[in-house]
Amino acid sequence: MVERIKAVEDEAISRLNEIKNLQELEAWRIRYLGKKGLLTELVKNLKNIPTEDRPHFGKNLNITKNKLENIIKEKRVTLESADKEKKIKSSAVDITMPGKGIKRGKLHPITQVMNEVVDIFLRLGFSIADGPDIETDYYNFEALNIPKHHASRDMWSTLYIEKDTLLRTHTSPVQIRVMEKKKPPLAIIAPGKVYRRDADVTHSTVFHQVEGFMVDKNITFADLKGTLTALLHAIFGKAKRVRFRPSYFPFTEPSAEVDVECVNCGGKGKLSNGESCRVCKETGWLEILGCGMIDPNVFKNLKYDPDKYSGYAFGMGIERIAMLKFGISDIRLFFENDLRFLKQF
Ligand code: FA5
């Protein structure tokens, strides 16, 4: 009987060394100490042993049982802490791993320039107004002193929707919409999309304008020139050459256009290889805006007294400003949505 107890103990201890996890340890416990375990069977067997020998074997069995129970306790603690460690390791964050970059979107270059222009005017005290992209002939032309069949309508290659409904060709109709509702003093800008049957390196079918106008008593051309010069200096700095050139618009008198030195050829009209500059068409200048003093006929349509009030207005092309600012030689690049182009801004 003593040998049998010793054999069970030896086997249990040698198998214990092979145990690697808590499931295996439980199987081990059941095999030796469970209800039908090898050691338990030996205890049950005691009743078949002569009564005088029982205390001796009983003591032996108890020693082995206690020994195995202590061993299993220790082993359980070791396995449990190894298990815990493993779980911590597998769920831990490796702070030495390179992080996943968060890709940030950027504003489109036209939006950037639009925001810059709008910000400058807000700082100068202008307010923002809005008008519809689909306009009537009245607001786009007639109220701006451009009657039907007037030759100056050719200045705008208009996209008509119906006979008297069109995609606005400029932001100037917002002047009328505002002045119909409000009385001077007015200092308004109207940023937005406009549409024309135009397409080449400096002309797009859809493009953006910022309209601006100021109406009050004693507003002069000097106010217009001062405001636009402040804007041009803020956008391009003082080094870039800028010129005001006399021009014609039916809704302003006198009228002017503003040109900025062409960035594509540095204002020379020709490229370094002798080819002519297709951006400025050899003029050395790129036109960015039209402006002038609001024509008294426009005021009369709105029942403003032209003897009492005067005002200036301007309309600038945001894509043209962006071309000059970023050195872009083809306006169509802004609308191709090529990420290689857009990511540069
Ligand atoms: C006008 O649209 C007038 N409404 C501007 C104005 C407002 C004059 C108030 C006087 C008083 P114009 O057609 O020249 O004018 O256009 C103004 C600017 O828009 C141009 O100087 C140019 O910078 C830009 N532009 C014109 N056509 C295009 C086009 N197809 N693509 C991109 N930009 C254009």
C-alpha cells in the first residue's frame, strides 16, 4: 500500500511539471484528488485493510494528499499570474509603433482665395449679401441699364434657361436686389458662382465673382480706387504691378478694369523660350476686375435720387486672382479635381 501511495505521488509530481495552463491543471486535480481520483480511490480502499494497519496508511495518504493540495495551490497561482500577464501583453498598446496618420482635408484653392477676399472686405466694414444663381433677365440685364437687344449684351455670353430666365452671368444683379430693399448708406459684398458660354486658359464656364458696392452721399472714384488698392496690396503685396485702365460697363460711368502683371511671363508678354504668353495674350497683364461709379440710370430704376446719392461698384474674378497668386497658367486646372494639383495648396 505504501508503494502504491508513493507511485501515485511520483506520477502526480512528474505530470505536474508538464502542465502549461489552468485547464490542464484542473484535469490533473481531477485525476489525483477528484471524487474518483487515484488518491481518493486509495482512501476508499482503506476499509479493506486490516484495522491495525489503517492509521499508518491513513497517515501516509494524508501526507501525500496535503502535499499534492499544496503543490496544486502554488501551481495555480503561478499559472494564473502567467495567464494575466499574457492577456495584458496581448491587449497592450505598443507605444513604439508608428501611429496611423490622420489625413486632413484642405480647402480648395478657389475657396481659400474667396475666403481671403471676403475677410478683407469684412475687415473694411462691408456686409455680405446673396442672390440666386438662376436669375431673371430683368435683374441680370435690364435693371442694370442693359435693355433688350442692346449691343452690350454681347459682353456676356449668356446661358439661357427660358426666354427670360438665365444662369446669372455676373454677381451685379445682387446690387439691384439689395438696393430694392435697403436704403443708403450701403457697403455690401456678394460672393458667388456665375456662368458664361466661355472656355479657354483664362475663361471658365462656371467661375466665381465677388461683387462689391458702396452707396452713400459723396462717394467718389477716389473711394473706389482706395478700397481696391487696399485689397490688391493685401492680396498681392506692394511689389506686384497693378493698373487701372479705362473701360466700359452699361451700369457704371466712368468705368475701369484692373489688371495685374501676368505671372506666367513676368509681365513681358513672351516666355523665356521666345514663345508668346497664352495667359495674357502677349499684353503682359491679366484682367481681374471691372468697376466704376454706379450709373445714374441704375439709381433712377431703383427710385434712388442720383443727385443725392452716389456709389461705386466692382466685380472681381476669383479664379483670375488665384491664378496670379499661385502662378497657375491654365484656369481649367482648378476644376479638374486632380489631387496632385490640389494637394499643393
Ligand atoms: C462683369 O462681370 C461686371 N459685372 C463687373 C462689374 C461689376 C463692373 C460692377 C462694374 C461694376 P466682366 O465681364 O469683365 O465684368 O467680369 C469681371 C471679372 O470676372 C473679369 O475681370 C475676370 O476677372 C472675371 N471673368 C470674366 N469672365 C470670366 C470667365 N469666363 N472665367 C473666369 N473669370 C472670368
